[in-house]
Amino acid sequence: MRGLLRGVRRALAGGGRFVFETRNPAARAWERWTPDRVHEFTGDDGPVRVRHDADPAPTGDRVTFTETYAGARRPRPRVCRSTLRFLGTTALDGFLGEAGLAVAERYGDWRRGPVTPACPEIITVAAPRA
């Protein structure tokens, strides 16, 4: 992450902004990633069912979970295990500062609502530090 942010800082022209989304750890979305919540969509190979199963407790700011994809045209379910890092605004600001960036604006959704504990996202608009 540090290298990426330093690269963004070098690439920003005068007045440039870097806008990105992260998941809000205060919303604790992983608590709703349970096998009983199945999402369905139609892919290139027909209907697909996706379910998530998160480990019950995060390890620090990291959440490990399993995604299972199943469908009538798939010979067997595809299982993917992943880990996501949920950074709060203080940690995000630290990484940005190390890279020479500062928060210009911050929102809790793409409609520019405020960041609250219930917002699933943190939208950050960063600019080069003066």
C-alpha cells in the first residue's frame, strides 16, 4: 500500500486528486457474511449462487472469509479464500501522510453523505500535501 500511495503522489499533477473507496470497519460488514445469505446472479455460464462465510473474529484489522460460487453448469463449487484489511480513517490518514498526501474531502457514500459508523464505505479524496 505504501508503494502504491507514493506512486499516486508522484503521478498527481498540480491540483490533482486521488479518489478511492475503502470498507468502513465500524460497519462490521463481515458479520453479515454468513452462509445463509446467498446472492444470485446470471453470469456467462448461467445462474450462479454466491455465499460468503467470514471467520467469526477479525485478526486485528484483517478479516478472512470464504466465497463459494456454485451453479448448474459448474461441475463443482469454486471456493476462494481471501483476507481483507479494514482500515479506519486514522490508519488511512497515516498511510496517506507517509506518502505526502492529505485528505481533501471524506464521505460515507458516493452521494457525499457523512462518514458514520453505519456507512459501509469510506470515500477519500486525497491531494498532495502543501
